[in-house]
Amino acid sequence: MPLTRSRLERRSPERDREDQRPGSRWTLVTLDGRMPVADGRLVLVERSVLARIIEGLDDPDADPGLPEVYLGELTDGSAEGVTVRPQQGQGEMTQALTELVELSHARGDSAGQPLEWATLRAIAPALGAAEPEHAALAVTAQAVTAWHVDHPRCPRCGELTHVERSGWMRRCPADRSMHFPRTDPAVIVAVTDGAPDSSRERILLGQSAAWSGNRFSTLAGFVEPGESIEQAVVREIEEESGIVVDQVRYLGSQPWPFPRSLMIGCTAVMQYGQLTPDGDEIAQLRWFTRDELREASLSGEIVLPGKVSIARALIEHWLGENLPESGW
């Protein structure tokens, strides 16, 4: 599945016992949610140099939702210990960090290549193809920093929490409760009509009410408390399309840190029901045979999800071939 070609050595036991941030060699600096990339690689800076800049400029009243977090290390040994340092705004600190990243880029392996500050959505396809471990770094950084930004306070009493365990836990100083990064499971499903003839079998795609243009994708929804994956698939498909499915099968999963989902890819087969968009989340539903899907995609009649998405992987798995990148 996309964004899953490599994993980080997260050193979870070590980071829980002792703060791994001071001993890390490299840092990924993010700016307003964007990451520095050049020549298909993230631009990392020496943490020792970064620490000197922070020591001179750090604001004691800085946003508590933007702490430094230990990410892990790359298995090839090229980055022994990596943290992420999120930054927002246009102050003196931001300027100094931006200059440091640009200087590190000028001296690094990608010197001479254009440096770009870009969102994970924009850079994920290139990172996933050229540097899978850098993609794993970027995905982890996006997910964990989004959690810190959204959850700086204790959900019980509202007190500002303190960061512990190398940035992977927040503790309330008032009631001592511990809080950890969230991951929200969601199912995403390639629904077919079950026709035994592969040339006549159809896949169901929908157009979200929030999308403009002619974008179509597989149906998806969050797993609710008390549900299994299979139950969530049946409920979501019936709610969004009006049909009942069974024969739910798991194909694979993908981290989707926008802001903190785990997409669980499944297939299912229609049993009965009248195809009816719910009119709230789904504006339009269409069945496609393989030939129809191929023709509609290549002609531009419909636009499918980009290759970084598990939805695209599900569609191409059913189709039995790859389609050209859509740019979505």
C-alpha cells in the first residue's frame, strides 16, 4: 500500500525510559505544516546547531502544542536519531530556522537542487518513490505534531499538559492523567457487484458532496466504538449507498495523517438494495465495468485518487493494472 514501503525504527522502549531528543543527531524542521524537501529527500539539519539557535531565541511562552518530538532512526544508518521541530508564524525564530534549513541544504547531498517547503500531500508521492524511509519520517512527523497541536490541554480538567516520553505522551500536572497520540481507524472499501464474468463485474465509486469537479473514489467511513472492521464496512456502505454488502475481506492498511487516520482497505460484495446516494456525504454513485473505468479515467470523464492514496491502490487492484497518475 502507498506510504507503507518502509518503516522507522521508533525505539519505543528506549524513548519511554529516557528522553531520546538530546542525543539525536538530526532534526526535521516543519514550518506552518510544510516540510523542506529537495531532490526527492527531506532536508534534515544538525540538531546540535539547531539547539544553539533555539537556546538563543526560544520563547518561554511558545505554543505548548508545538514541542520537539523524537521520531526514530533510519535503518540504513544515514540518520541516527531524528526529531521533528514544528514551527509556526513569521517571528525571529521562524526566520532563523528557515535560514538554518537553507544553509543545511546548501551543504548537503542535494546541494544545487531547488529547495521547496511543501505539504505532505504534495511531497508524499515523490518521497514514497525515491526515499521510502523519508516518507515514513514525514508521515510520522505529520501525525504526531497534528496531535500535539490539537491536544495541548487535559481533556478532564483543561490544564495545560507537560510533554514526556520523548514527545510521545502528555501528562496533566493537576490530576496526573496520561494522554497519548490518537489514531482514528477508518474503513475504505472497493465494493463490487459480484458478477462471475470478470468482463461484466462492476466496481462502485462515489463522488463526495464536498468535492468539486468529476472526482470519484471508493467509499469510506470511520469505525465507531463497539464495531468490528466488518461491521463498520457493512454499516458505512449501507448508510452511504443504500445497498447491503457481505464477503468483507481485508486487503491492507495505510497511515493517513490528515490529521490522524489509519485507513483499513477492504473489499466487499453487494447482496441487495437500491443504489441511492445519501445526499449528505455522497452526491453521486456510479457502477463501472473494467472497460468503462479504464475509458472514463483515461478520457478525463472521471478523476481518480492519486497514487499516494490507498483508494487508488484498491481500484487498481480490482482493475488488474495501473492507470496514469491523475494529479489528484
